[in-house]
Amino acid sequence: MNVQEIHSQYIEEEFGEDGVIKRFDLRLPDNFSYAYDIIDRIAEAEPDRRAMIWCDDEGREKVFTYGELSGLSNKAANMLLDKGIRKGDKIMTVLKRHWQMWVAVLAIEKIGAVLIPATNQLKKKDYVYRFDAGDIDYVIATGDGDVCENIESACTECPLKLKFIAKGEREGWISFDTEFEKYPDKLERIPTSVDDDCLMFFSSGTTGYPKMVVHSHRYSASHIPTAKYWHHLNENSIHLTISESGWGKFFWGKLYGQMALGATVMAYDFTRFVPGDVMGIIEKYKVTSLCCPPTMYRFFIKEGLGDYDISSLEYATTAGEALNAEVYERFKEMTGLSLMEGFGQTETTLLIGNPYGTVSRSGSMGRAMPLFDVIIADSEGNEVPDGTTGEICVRLKEGINNGIFKGYYKNPAENERAFAYGLYHTGDTAYRDTDGYFQYVGRIDDVIKSSGYRIGPFEIESVLMEHPAVLEAAVTAAPDPVRGCVVKATIVLTGKYKDKGDAALVKEIQEFVKENTAPYKYPRIVEFADELPKTISGKIRRVEIRRNDGME
């Protein structure tokens, strides 16, 4: 059985006359496990097939085959079992973009434990909350920076059973790198169910403490469409997704779908994001497919794409935040590639997107992906007509819903809200045009109601981003004695405008918005700030701005 046949046995697909994916579903056996049924089987069929190129910003490089990943994960699984870790135990990983993350993910899945990825940006209080809320007993963490110190500090309040360290040695910690190498590279399959808990993410927490999102083993296979139709990969592709391993996007773009297709994952393990360095990686390793947030594409454009030979790039996708038209147009002008936007959440796989063969539209997220029945709904779960703004929801099927999370861990109230009316409620608003393309408006809590109008912040932010003075912008509601509330823009200025944040610039920006969108949407209040409040994942916390203005 070859690579193509291995993943194809689990999918049902149908294409339209235009070659665009039209219908997709999964047929997973009751004991499906990505680590055993995808990685190990590719390793058996083509052990020397290249799975990953890993390099870091200090010049180190490692190349892993599928055969090596299979054997290394077996070694690590045997080690975890020998240390007493069993099915259902919860293990946090804090491994940045280190190659050890891929080994750990597969090993944890093989023994039936539950993986909880986390970012290295967490501090003591973040770990205390997560250890307690997630019933976490084990951690595998990087020796870089202050990660271990923060974990040890948190352990004074929430003790762990075992701590493993990668990249380094530390008293009281087991060396992951040297210890797992002592174990055999063969492993007898441990029985698991496709519906067992497999992966638990902490959400971004834009409005409060992060919720814990539980996925089963169905989640991994549900990302085959992500890689096959959206990233447009095949077994000869080299794909680079920027995300570090603490976020769901790591699993979207650096493992599940990509390796299911037998592609090569490009893993660049950097300490600080430098646009030119990333483009240098694309040039050096002949990367064919790229995915990163719009903000990073904006940095690439400002860095000067013409200074690098990135002609190997065949496809470029973006997600994580709404795509501004300016970034879309400039990238296409400079590379000839259309940025194919996608929309999904920690709770889902790719819900909306621009699969290969479609024509992307600037300002649109794309159309519903065929695994899901995506609708726009009102507050009572009723589908609204095209052109009407409402909440992005997914109609749930009776029984199995591949690609949708199982629920929030120990949070029945949030589960009731999220799955009300037979729908999964994303909490994001949009409208759909008559061609089925979705236009993003904003989070439900972020929509501004002023003088009888409902105003989405994203459209105004997109216009603001086109002004040369604006580096970043957050649009929120601010109190007003006459209108109830008005539109406010909090703006971070670009370098050459840093000292020009005066009344004249405020007026100029307001007039600019009036000229480029409906005048009632212009920000009546403009404030300049050195930075915007953000979550650990980099998402703007508009709720914090509203709270400071007395709107919460």
C-alpha cells in the first residue's frame, strides 16, 4: 500500500466538474489512531520517505524520515509507560518548535494519554490555572528561557507527578532527550477508541479565563481536507506553517493533514520572528506551500519580498485573524499568488475556506468546507437570509460530527451554550453573499450598536490599515451620552508617524475612513497607543479596551 492509498482508505470525496472538492466525509474504524494508522503505516510502506526538515536560528539542522519518526515515537512511548503514565493521563507539552514535539505528540497518542499543548509564554499563574483546571500530572517542557522556573514555581501550588525536560538538564527533571533513547523502538499496539479523548487545547481567552477544548482521535483525520484541498499539498510538497506548538495551528499545519498525505513538513525553530529569516528559509529549502497569519504577510511585504528568491512557492494560505484587503492585494502584486483565506477555531478544523480550484475574493473568508453544514443564524438558531449578518454556526448531524470538538472540559454551562438549537455556535459573526462566500464581521461581543446601526469592527480596521500612519488598530464601542455608544479606534502608529499623533492626524484619519466606507462607521474617537492589549496568542483583547472605557 502506497502513501496515497493509506489516507485514501479513510476518506470519501467527490469533485465537481470544475475540479473543486464538492463532498467530503470520513470513514474511520472504531480503533483509529493517527500515530498507528497513518505514521506507522507510512513508515512501513516507505520508511525512507522524508517527513520533516527541522532547523533552528543557530544553524542546526535535522532531517527525519517517516521510519525514524515511527521508531522514535515508539521509544518515547515505551519510556512514558515505564515511568507509570497510562491511558487517560494528561500530559502538558511546552516545546516551542523543537523537533521533540513531534516525537512527544505521537508517543502520547500511542499510549492513549491526553496531550495538552501550551505556549512557552505562560507565567506561574497561567500554569497554576491550567494544572488545576486540566487535572494535569505530567509535563514535557523546553529547557530554554524561564519555562522550567515558571513551572517549578507553579508546582508549589499544584504539584506534578513527573517533569521531563527537552534541550538541557535540570535537577528534579528527567531528561527527555537522553532517557527515551534507552528504550526499544518497537511497541505493541495499545488499544484505543476513535472517540477517546486525545487532545485538549486551552482557548485564547479573549474575554476571560481560557476554556479547555477536548478533541477525540477523529480530530487528526479531520485535518486531511485542511492539507489536501486548502494547503493544496501532495506527497512531493514541502509545507511551512509558522505557528509554535502551543497553539492549535501547529496541528493544522505542521503534522496531521500534511503527514497524512506523505508531504514534508518544514519546521523552522526560531526564538524571535524575523521576516527576512523566514523568507531565507523558504529560499534555501525550496518551500512550496506557506501558511501564516495576515500580520506576518504584512511584515513580509514591508521587508521586501523582492530581495529573496521565493519562486519555489506554489501556494499561500492564511488564517488566525481576518485578512485585510491591502495585504491580499500587495502580496498578489509582489508574488503572483492569491492568499487563500480560511476560517476555523480551536474547537473545529477548517470550517470555511478557499480550496484549490476556487477563485478567492479579497475580503472574503471563502465558502463552507464540504465536511460541514455552515449557516448564518440569528440569536435563536434560525438561519438568516443571505446578506444578513448573524452568527457563524454549524448544523450538527445526529451521531458523529467529525471535525467538531467533544465539548469543554468540566464546563456544562459553556457546552449548553455552544451546542444550543442543534448547532455549534462559533461566537463569530459574518454574512454570506448569494454566491456562498462568507464575509467576516467580528466576534459577537465586539459588534458595535450605535444610533440604530450594527457596526462590525473588522471592516473599519481594514480601512484604517490602508492609511500609511496606521501600524495596528482596534475598533471598539465607547460610551456616548447622545448615541449610547460610538465607534472608537485605538491606533498604534508606524515609525515615521510616532511623533505626529495630534489633532490634525486624528482629523485626517477620520476623513480617510469616511471616504472609504459608509460615513456612519467612522471613528468619532481616535486614541493613539504604544501597543494594543493582546492575549498570549497575539489576538487583540478588545474587551480590555471596552472595560477601560466603562463598556463592560
